[in-house]
Amino acid sequence: MKKSKKLFIPVTIAVGVIIIACLTFIFLNKPKANSQTAAPAEDLGIEYFETPDFEQVYINGMIQPEQEEAFVKEQKDIGEPQIQVENGAVVEAGTILYTYEDKAITTELDAQNNAVSKLYTQRENTVAKWNRAVANYWNTSEAERMTTKAAIDEQYQGEIDTIDQDIYFTNATIADLQSKQNIAVPAKFTGRVAIPEVKDQNTPILHLTADGLYMAGTINEKDLAKINLEQQVIIRVVSDGTTVNGRIVHIDETPQVSSEIENTSMSTYTVKIALDSLEGIKNGYHVQGTINLSENAIVEVPSQAIHEENGSHYVLVNDFGSVIRRVVQTGEIVGLNTQVLFGLESADQIIVSSKNPVAEGDLIDAPVAE
């Protein structure tokens, strides 16, 4: 009996330790409340409409200005640029942006000014000699005169004429150099001025950027034959999901970059896409363009899902748990539905209605495909 009692106490302690450990583990690993957790779609009472699958082509790229120029010092031997415009100002083509002095021309100009000064001194000395020669002529008796006054006048007039000609050409050179000494640099196009605050020897004097933006994208050789000029493109900002519509305005036939795609070396080609709107679009944004190739890209969407703002139409889409806005081009109304001619992507989960309000930027559960 004593033996069994001794065994009972250690077993009881061991069981207690195990229970305490289990409770501690459960408590420490209990999920914590998180304000960023996506709301379940079923709690919001969301009704979806899913677009059919489209055959699509994707174009990756970046938003760029229509025109952009960085003004730099092209010569070392120039003076400090004198900026004539303000930072952030929008200037018209032809506006003088800055001026600078060409020191090489200034050096040559100094040399020419010295030369013309010497010529004027030489002329004064020649005139003085002429006057002395004439005075000597009249002070000498007619018998002692070695030459005539006419000969004296002819000699010195010839010297004066030569000096005057040199003065004329030197002054012309000075005038030409003065017109080139201070150089004014004009704007080649209408744009916005950006003046760097921190400057070093490699920093541009200023930047001029046109307000117009476009998408510069690339497409591989596999998809090149599938696209055409004026084709409609859905442009989506990678960072925040903002979408705008656009169209292809240029396709470069010269290959730009080689990349490994599907283990095959394929060339890529530059594509320029004009934007229908600049709302939410900034210079430098990374974007992806989508082109719908299928004939069934025109979809009849429940009219309840289409919203209007400032004259444009859009739908809200559950994009992998994030509510984003897609700008769409609508067509005819067919019963309770409205034709969407352009703006949707393949398998879009369009939010038709919800019991609780849903807005762009909300986080909700991604819809489960049936």
C-alpha cells in the first residue's frame, strides 16, 4: 500500500503540470483583435456579378510626360547661370529660362576691345604726324620743299583710310561677340519648371516637364501581332489599383529589350498609350495595361452596379479582397442591365449591392469562386 501511495503523488503532479502548460499555450496563441482585418463578405451581404473570361493581352510600363528636358552645363568655361523663371511655374514655349556668360567669348571680346583701342591711338598719332608734315611744308621755302602738299595729303590720307578700315572690321567683330557673350536659353515647349534645391557639378540647372502624360509600355513578340493602333486599353496603377482608359497611339517596330519568357528568349517592343483621363495618375507611376481581345468583351452588367460621378461611370470590384474602382464606358440599357463596352477585365467580381456600405479602398474577404 505504501508503494502505490508514493506513485500516486508524482503522477498527479505531472498531470497538473501538463494541464497548466496546455492552458498557457492556448492563452498565448489566442488570436488578437486587428483593426486591419478584412471584413467577411457574408457579413456585408455583398451580391456579386462576375464577368466572363476574356482573351487578354497585358502591357507593363510606366507613366511618363509627353516632353521632358533637363538643362545642364554643356561647357565648363561658362559663368554662373542666371535663372529667369520661378520654381513650379508653368511657362510657354519660347520663354527665356536662364542666361549665362560664355567666358571664352568674353576673353576674345577683351582682346578685340584692346585691339580697337590701339587702332584709335594709331589713328590719332597718324593725324598728328599729318598735321606736323603740313606745318613743316608751309614753314619751308618753295625752293627747299621736297614734295608737294598734295603728295603729303595723299600719303597720310591713305594711312588713315587703312586704319579706319581696321577699326570698322574690329568693331564689327566686337558687335558679333557681344551678341554671343550672354546666351539666353528658351523653353522649347510649354511645361512646368523644377529647380533642384541641392546642387553639385552634375546637377541640372533646371528641369522642364510637359503637363501631358502617357503610358510607355512594352509588349513581347508573342503578343505584338495581336495589337493594333487605336485599340482600347485598361490602364491600372500597380500601387493603388486606380484605373483609367486609354488607346494605343504608337507601336515601335524596332525591338528594344530581350528577356527570358517561358524559357524562350523573346524580344520586346515599345508601345505608347494615350490616356483618356489623368485623374489619380502621376508621372513615374508603374502601371499595367490590359487589352480585351475577345468578341464577348461587351458585357451586360446589372444597372444597379454602375455608379456615376462627374459625368463618368464606374463599378466597384472586389480585387482579391480590396475594393477598387474601374472606370467603364457604357452603352445601351437592356432591361435591368446596362452594356459595358469597355473597362472591365476578365473574371472581374463586380459588387452589385451590399447590406452595409462598401467604398473604394475597403478591405473585404476575396470572393470564393464557385
